[in-house]
Amino acid sequence: MTADTEADRKRYEIVVNGREKVVTSGEVTFEQLVELAFHPVPSGPNWVFTVTYRRGGGHKPEGTLKPGESVKVKKGMIFNVTATDKS
């Protein structure tokens, strides 16, 4: 088995804010999802991000992520990331 073949198997197609994205890790963090959703990521003291997901696996197929948290990825998972400027 070559490294390319193994890397291909570890590709997870997910949907972030209605757009298909590919991640190569079996787990994705709140921060990674914000970066996938926004380019560039809004910055400043008044920005608040909300991350929700559905179509996940295991005992928690849907939920919300907070900064610093992560979730195991399943092909076809749907993530919604919103940014709010509290100014």
C-alpha cells in the first residue's frame, strides 16, 4: 500500500455552510471549521462564532461545538458556521 492510497482513504467529504469541503483528519475542531467557512476569518474583539453540525455518527449525530472543542468526522456531515459582530 502506498502513502497516496492511504491518504486517499482518509479523505472526508463534509459540507460547511452549503459548500463541499474535504478534510483529511477523522476529527475536526471548532477553529478549523471557522477557517473552512470564512476566508478571511473576521477578527476583532466583537466577533462571535457559532458552529452546529448534523448527520454525525455515534451517540451524538447532531450538536454544537464551542471554541476548543472537536467532533469526529463522518462523510457527508453538515456543518453550519455563523459569525456575529456584537458591536
